[in-house]
Amino acid sequence: MRNGRTHDILTSYTMPSTKKKLIRKNNREIDNPSPFYKAFKKKSGLTDSKFEIPGINYVPHRKKGGHDFSDMFYFGAKYGQEGLEAWLYHLAQD
């Protein structure tokens, strides 16, 4: 995906009952995690390669955060089931 807006559009097509604001917040946070979250991941050891998802090309954009199994649990806890589903669609689109 070249543009975060494309993630928003495709995810809202697949999840029409989900609020667009939640999808937009979720996608932005996946691609641009907060400094606090990055520090938390580093401190807790969640940046190890064992959390990477097989088949995903970890280019610098995806190494920033939001694209591994540890993030799946974070987004599920923060945004609930809809947030977790949006995270999965975002990953599938990448």
C-alpha cells in the first residue's frame, strides 16, 4: 500500500459496520506507533524476531512497529474485536 488512506478504504469495505474513525485510528497507530509504545516494546523484549509473522517482508516501514504478533494482542486489547479485525485486514493488505 502506498497510502494509509487506501488501508482505510479497503478495510471499511470489508468491515462496513465498523466506525470509520476506529479504522483510521487503528491504521495510523499500526504504521506510526507512539514513542511510548516503541519504548515499551523494546524494554519488554517484544521486538525479537520470534514475534515476526512468516511471509511478511519487513521493510523499514514495517519494522517501526505494529506488524507482528505482539502488536496483535495490543490492538485487540486497546480497540476490542473490531480493532483486532482491522489489524488483520491491514496486515493482509500489506
